Amino acid sequence: MPLVGPVVAEARDADQSPRDGAARLLKDPKGYFADARNWAGKKAKADVQRELSEKKAQRTRLPLLSRLRLAAVH
């Protein structure tokens, strides 16, 4: 639902109905798609940041787990 996101968010923020969002799309398609691109870009950036932080957390956990396993064996 990438193209609907900005209209839904805008409708919630400005207390607009979905009909008002559709009317905006018809009146200002360039602005609507610019908002959709901005929304998609922000979502992609957030997804990448989340993935990187998960990988970083996993890298910091692995040495600790391997040390614990070695301590248990010896």
C-alpha cells in the first residue's frame, strides 16, 4: 500500500476523509506522488536503519555466546 500511505496519513493528520485524499490526488497528482516518494524514501531508510541495528546487535551477541559456550565446555 505504498501509494495510499501518504493519503491515509494526511487524512488522519488533517481530519480529512478518504474522499478528500482522493480529491487531492485528482487536483494535484504531482504533489501526491511527491508525497508518496517521500514516504517511500523515509520508510526505506527506516527499514535499512532497523536492519543495520539488528545486525549490529547480533554481532555483539555472538562473541558473548561463543565465550559462554567455551566456558561451559572447559
